[in-house]
Amino acid sequence: MLKTLIFCLKLAIVFGGIVLFGRAIQYLIFNGGFSGEFYDYLFMRK
């Protein structure tokens, strides 16, 4: 029971972190926080 609870808690923390990271990236993109060069570096287009 306790092991399952701890596992679920860890899963929730990881998922929450991914969601927050995604929101941060989205915020920066929509507010023009990144330059074109950064996109090239990020998506390895060069």
C-alpha cells in the first residue's frame, strides 16, 4: 500500500515537472523570448 502511494506521488511530481517545463517553453515562445539562432540550436537545424 505504502509503496504504491510513494510510486504514485513520484509519478505525479514527474508529470507536474514536465507540464511546468512545457508551459515555460510555450511562454517563452509566445513572448518572443527566443531568437532564431536559439531555435536552430534547439532543433538542430544547422
